[in-house]
Amino acid sequence: MIAEVLSTSTRNYDKDEKFAAYRTIPTFQEYLLIDQYTIHIEHYYKTDDKHWIFMEYNNSNENLVLNSISFEMSVDDLYNKVEF
């Protein structure tokens, strides 16, 4: 599992080229792209070879649940003390 905090300067690279490079890692199963300017998380997880599911979180009352490891966290907790 890899999580990236997006910035204006790296957003496109993290979403495209870096994600494509990560997908060449056989054990790579889950990717989070976390926006630092607004509540927004893009969550990708691998279901089988070359198949990925996309989920999006935009509300602080949602729970982020990871599939590759046993982990659940509220989006509100993830953004705790972040000032927009």
C-alpha cells in the first residue's frame, strides 16, 4: 500500500506516471492519493491482475477502508488539524 499527499506541482505526475510505475510492482495492491487543499481522497485497489477498483471520498463523515491490510479510519480523523 502506498499513500501520496498531492501538491499542485506533483498531482499529475503522482496520478499518471508514478501510478503506472507502481503498477509494475507485482505485490503492489493499493494506492491512496490524498489532497492537501480540500477533503478529497482517491483510492485505488487491485482486484486481480490488471484490474483496479476506484473509490472517491469527499466527505469528512465517510470511513476509509483499506483492502490490502486490516485498516479503517474516518476521513475526518485523516484530515484532523489540517487547515484549508
